[in-house]
Amino acid sequence: MIPTVAQQIGAVRTTIAKTVLPALDPNDSFAAEQAGLVLACLDWVLDVHQFEYPYERAEHTENRNTLSALADMDPQIADQVQELLIETASSPSDLAHMRAQVRRLKEAVARSYQVLAAAGSPLAAAARRTLADAAAQQVARELAWCRMTGFPRGEVPNISEVVAT
């Protein structure tokens, strides 16, 4: 049997918790604190690692939809982003390629928004609403991704729930 990534990480976590941490000098509070941080980091990785691809796929879909909505507002933008929208019509199967596409989509969203916002027309308000909606979804994903790090305050849903929507 080949152990999964989660099983490997879980075994390391168990070893640290049951063997290393109790063997530390009880007077060395810094070492105990560092071991506790390592355990917390491993808990976080176990919580999120299997959702890394779905997270990026959600980012891909959200940014592509946002770019498409901005392109629908202005024919000049539509012409500029048409090739990227065609290229990103389906999500890549590998994570590195997906991340590269997400980066390009985000850059195109930013450039398109700047053009629409500079127009100072009713398009600027519509573009702002579109970007605000996308930003709210981005924040929800990021908070869920980081929920076990201690940074988000209050009740934050698990990343599995957020990327499923």
C-alpha cells in the first residue's frame, strides 16, 4: 500500500505530538512553542491540501466570469481579452498551468477594470459592482483557506464548503 499525502503528514504529526513534544526539556518553553506551531501548521495542511485544486478551479472560474462580464461592458475590452477568454474556456488539469492562467486572468481583470473606471461613465459603476462581487467571493475563499491559521475572526466555514458553492 502506498500512503496518501494525508497519511504521511498525519504520521509526522503523530510522531511530533507523541514522541518529540513529550521528550522536550520542560524548561525550554520556546522549543515547546515551536513544536506546537509545527503541529498547528500540519493540522492546517491536513485541513486544506485536498482542496488546493478545487480552490484554484474556483479562482479560475470566478476570474474568467468577471473578465467576461467586464468585456461585455466594452467592445474594446472584449477585443483585448478575447484570446485569453478562448484559451481559458476550460480549466487546465494540472495545478501549475491553472495557477498561471488564474494569474493572467486576474491581471486582465485589473487592466479591464482600470479602463472602465477611468471612463467615468455609468460603466464605471457597473464595473465596480462586478469587481466588488468577485472580491467578496475571493475574500470568502481566502478566509476559509486560512481558517485554521488564527487570522480569520469568528465563525469561518471549511474550505470544502466554500469551493463547493
